[in-house]
Amino acid sequence: AQSVTQPDIHITVSEGASLELRCNYSYGATPYLFWYVQSPGQGLQLLLKYFSGDTLVQGIKGFEAEFKRSQSSFNLRKPSVHWSDAAEYFCAVSSGAGSYQLTFGKGTKLSVIP
Amino acid sequence: DTAVSQTPKYLVTQMGNDKSIKCEQNLGHDTMYWYKQDSKKFLKIMFSYNNKELIINETVPNRFSPKSPDKAHLNLHINSLELGDSAVYFCASSQAGNPYEQYFGPGTRLTVT
């Protein structure tokens, strides 16, 4: 069965600093990978996705993520964090091949210091 | 224009009651989902449904049942509510042929006392 691990429960960064949120997955084949963001009191919004091809994917709001098969990782990055980026971030995996199911990690809460 | 909406936003009820949560999407999607997010923010799929197929997560008690009057709506009915049902429930939808890109509603916080 597929699974997702987000090792960091809570990360605090200063505004303007760079950010990297870690995500490791467990799946036998090449997975479909996603990052979602949940602002307080809101639903989840898709930031970016990886299906195949270029391992560095660009998303909305200046985020990017890199798929590294050798490390089973799909880390989310942003070069300069804004206060509005404070939210909960979820990594998710799907087995693809018509599967509708997303398996989510437990999330990483990002706090931003002004 | 809200893409995926849910009502109510908050629901407080007593154990043993039966309640429903409504979900509507105006994106023209044909697949809809219900997720449960527990107190530790862990998000788990409960159901996925399109007009052809209902897929139920095997861990979901049969007290939970989705009802879809049409493609734009997927309501969640819960019978005999238990304390452990307290959570935030999210509805989501996706487009035919692209089930991986899901759009989420704002959530319904259910509290069972």
C-alpha cells in the first residue's frame, strides 16, 4: 500500500527566508505526487503535481517541488517566504492508473515570523 | 463564485443522532469525494463517487452513506453519531479523466457531544 511521510510537524521561518518542506513516499512504481496547502479555516488547494517527465515542477504562489526517485522524496521549496504562506501543507500520493484515491501525509504546519 | 461548497460549516449534535452534510460543486466535475480530517489533521478518504461507481474506503463504518441526487451534489448521511465521528469533513471534486487534481470545499466541522 502507498504511504506518505512528512517528517516535520511544525516549521517556523522568517519572512523572506527560503523554505523546504520534506515529503517521503512509499510506493512500488512511479507515483503521482501532489502538494496541497490548507489555510486556516479553509479547504485544501492544489499547489503543484508531478506525473512524469521533468522532475522539477513549478506550482502556484512561487512554489516548486523536486521528485527524487532515489530518495523517494518530493520536497516542496520556495526561495522567499511571505507571511501569507503561513498554513498547513500536505503531501499526497496516488498510484495513478485510474485510481481516484489520494493518500495524504499528516501535514506540516508552517509559521512565518514577520 | 464558490467552486465547491458545503453546508453547514459547523454542526454540533448529540450522540445517537442522525445528521447530513451537503456538498455542491459548480465546476462541471463528475467525480466527487468525501474526506475526514481528524483532530491531528490526518486526512483520509472516505468515498469517491461518480455516476457509475461508488468506491468505499473499507474502514468507513456503514453508518456513513453518500447520497448523490445529481452530478453536482454529493451529500453525506451519518446515522447513530458517535463521539469518534467528531472531525472536519471535506468534500472534493475532480474532472473526468483527471481524478488526481481535486478541488476541495471549505469543510464542515462536526462535533458530537
